[in-house]
Amino acid sequence: MSTIQPSLITTDLEFDTDGVQYGTLRVPYSHDRSAYGRVPIPAMVAKRGRGPTLLLTGANHGDEYEGPVALMRLMRELPIDELNGRLIVVPALNYPAYLAGTRTSPIDKGNLNRVFPGNRNGTVTEMIAHYVETVLIPLADYAIDFHAGGSSLNYLPTLFVDRPQTLEEADRLERILTAFAPPRAMYWDYLGEDRVLGAAAHRQKTFFMTGEFGGGATVNLEGLEVVRAGIAGVMSALEMLPESTVSRPARTIRRLELTGEHLYLFAPCGGIFEPAFRLGDEVVAGQLAGVIHDPVTPWRDPVPVVFNASGVALCIRTFALVQPGDCLGHLGQDVDALHSTQFPQT
Ligand SMILES: [Zn+2]
């Protein structure tokens, strides 16, 4: 008797049927107002030919918008007659959070990108994670999950990629990265997080990219264009669509890495944070990052905060009011040319 039970989420979409289908992923949600209720998450499956499966997701956090806006447009405009492969699009994965305009779900306060691998019998957010981990990711050869800073952070549009472990992985990453052509690409190692969608992809050996394309709960127009052109570029590189007709600026991709928590700034105390840097600034270790004013004793000198490392300010907090431990921003560091081959040499 198998102990593995399938997800309780149902769908009218048939993943193996040719053509374009629009429908919903339906999460059972029995509550006071609706005893047999479902949360209907909009999605699209498009299939034609024998090419690979690409999964594109947005609003894993509900207040991040470049992914959803680009994906809604893709759902409307995909040239199905030219598709080679299978495209699965979910513009707003944490749909309750997306409708509320919040990072976490108003139903269960769930932060979708911190609950993988999820739970079949868990809360709505946990059930979504479990479905992504056990159904969507296993279908996908490639997956891209589009993020932004949400309400509390603002980012320079940056694609996040896994550090390749073999020459083969490095070649594939280079091909896809060049096709996406973001202004910045950053290696990151999840900083120990195994609760994120990328970790789920890792477990299933699905090629995965993510990224931060703006923030402040707005639509960053530069980030939106990076996402839109990036999807078109990747789909042509994977030979899922003919050579991209989307114009992409000829640019050098700035290669960055995020190697640890020392690149983050955290508030040492509560108060009003007055930054001393702007998004995109090049900073050095020891440089003043800002001060925190004490609203209770405003006549006292504010508490200084300094950078622990050098790098480019990729992310800055949007809210001035802080509590101890709040993230004030973080840096990325240029990949050292001497170490730019990020895979074993033997
Ligand atoms: Zn996010």
C-alpha cells in the first residue's frame, strides 16, 4: 500500500492535450462562507509538438507584479501555431495573496516561498506548495519563477541563477542566460533555504531560474521589459518558438554573486531608517549605510548602520519604519574574473 497520496487540488486543465487551454487549479477551502469552497487559481497550458516543458510562475508572493503582468500578456498573445513544446503558465501562484495585494495569504498568513515542499493536508498555501512540488515541477524541464521586492523592498532588476556544478550545466546555463539577457545575473545558493520553489526544482532536477525585477508593490517598467524579453529569448533558445522577434537591447550582463548573509543589512534597533545610499550605488565595507532615529528620544544621536562588505546595492528597504532585525537592503558582488568558471575543474 503506497503512502504517497496525490494532491487534493483538482483542475480542468489536461496537461497532455494539444492546443491552448485556459482554466483553474482548484484548491479545496472549506470555511464558514463556503462549506465546499474552492480557491480557483487561473492557469494556462499550451502544447504542440515535441519540445520541452517550460513552467512560468508569478506572484509566488502576492505583492510582486512584473511576473504576473508579463505572464498575463503571454497567455493572451502566445502564437500557438508556432509553439514547439509545452508551456504551463500560472501568473499568480499564491492567488489569495495576489488578490489581497499582500506578500502572504490572507487565508492562513502563509508565505508560499517558505513552505515547500508543502503539505497535502495543510493550509491553502501549503497545499499550493505541495501541488507545485508534486505535480507542476515534475512536469517541467525548465521553470522560471518571477519575483520582486514586494511592499517592503525595492530591487534593481536581476535574474537569479543556480551555480552550475558541471561543465554541462555551465554550458546550458550560459545558453539560457545569454538568451534571457538580463542587465544583471546573480549566482546565489539559497542561503540555506530549502523551503523555496527553487529548492523544489532542485529536488526534481528541473532547470530553475528566478529573479527580482522591481519592488515597492508597483510594476517596474524596466523590470517588466526585462521579464517580457527574457521569456521570449529563452523560448527561442529552447527552440519552443522561432527566433525571437522581441527587440532586446545589446548589453553586457553584469555577473554578480550573493555569497552569504554578510551582504545583507539588518536593523540593529527599531526606529526611523534614514538611508545614506541609493539603489545601484557602489559601496565599500565600513561605509555608512544609514542611521536609525529613535522616535522615543528624538534628541539623541541616531544609531549608525554600516555595510559589512563591498558591492553594488541591489536592494533597498521601502518602509522607513523599522524593527530590530528588519532587512534594510543587500548587496551583490561582482564575480571575480579569476573564479568565473563556477564548476569543478577536475
Ligand atoms: Zn518574492
